Amino acid sequence: MSIPIQFLLPEPSQAVVSLLCEGLYGLSFLMLALRYASPWLGGAMLLQAIQFSLHAYYIVGDLPHDQTYRIVNNLNSAGVLICILFGIFASWRRQARVQAKLRAAK
């Protein structure tokens, strides 16, 4: 979401809109984690909280986005994606086990 924000919005409002998007992502992960109570969503939610804190720190400190920001941002985004992929694979395995039990019961 960062790239469209950078290209479509004026520079003064980019930081605030980015922070609002990160808050929205975190809230959506929280809703999913509460609904499904799964560990991978909890991990994704915690990583999203780190992302939100990173953006807030740089906005409040009025700091430019430096190399540390880029590294933490990219590693954190990769971590969220890995958590989501883990959840997908766990769900596939759970469904495969259920299907195997149904076939065995026939």
C-alpha cells in the first residue's frame, strides 16, 4: 500500500495516511485473530503492531526514512506474509486430515 500512497498523495500527507493504513491493517488482523483464535493470526497481529509503532516513531520524531526504517519495514512485511502463508498451509493440512478421516470412515 506504500507505493500508491507515495505516488498519489502529496508528501505532507503521506505519513499520516500510511499510519492510518497500518492501523487499519492491525485492526483487521485483530478482528480475524479474535474470530478464528489462531496462532498465525496472533503472530501477524503482533508484527503489524510493530509496523504501526515503527511508523508512529518516525512520524512523532519527524525523522526521515533512513536505512534502518527500510530494513525494519521490509523484514516486518516479510514476517507478516510468512505468518499468513503459515496459516494457509496449516489450514490445508487440517482440511487434508479431515478428508482422509472421511475417506477412511467410508
